[in-house]
Amino acid sequence: QVQLVESGGGLVQPGGSLRLSCAASGTIFSTNVMAWYRQAPGKQRELVASVTSGGAIYYADSVKGRFTCSRGNAKNTVYLQMNSLKPEDTAVYYCNIMQSGRLGSWGQGTQVTVSS
């Protein structure tokens, strides 16, 4: 099964920026969707953004205009550039990959804390 490793989280002030990275290892098919999710304390995990292997991108309404999801040159990497961060963006951020109808194994995630 595909393994995911996220990095790049941290503590940032409101209005600040962070760039998250994710690398997938294992068998990666040419057709897939890589996505970012987040889970805030006491809340369900939610989809933040996704990008298909063909380049189609989706953003949740809450992050449109502030976050940018992109894939790296290597087909197994995905990034999330987060600008104009708000306290409500505080969460553990996870990435995952959907291929052949299956998700990869969830990683540890990376903590993003937006606070003054």
C-alpha cells in the first residue's frame, strides 16, 4: 500500500504563510488524485484541496484564493502553499493519494498552528 509522509507545518501568525510538502512511496500509477485534508480538534477530517494527474485542481470554499495545491516534477509529490493564514486554519494536515479506487495509508500528518 502507498505510504504518505507530510512535512512543513509549524506555528505562524495570522496572515502568515506556510508551504506543506508530501511524498508518496510505493506503487504509484500514472492516473491518480493527490489531495490535502485537515482535521481540527473535535472536528471531522475535511478535504482541503486536490489535484489530479491531469492537472485538474479542486479547493474547498474556505481556502479558495489563499491556498495553492500543486504537484512536483516527481509524480509522487504534492505541495500546499498556504497564504493569508487564519486561526481557523489550525489543524493537522494530511495528504493522501487515490488510485484505482483506493486511498493510501494515512501518515502522521503535520501540525499547522495559526496564532498570535
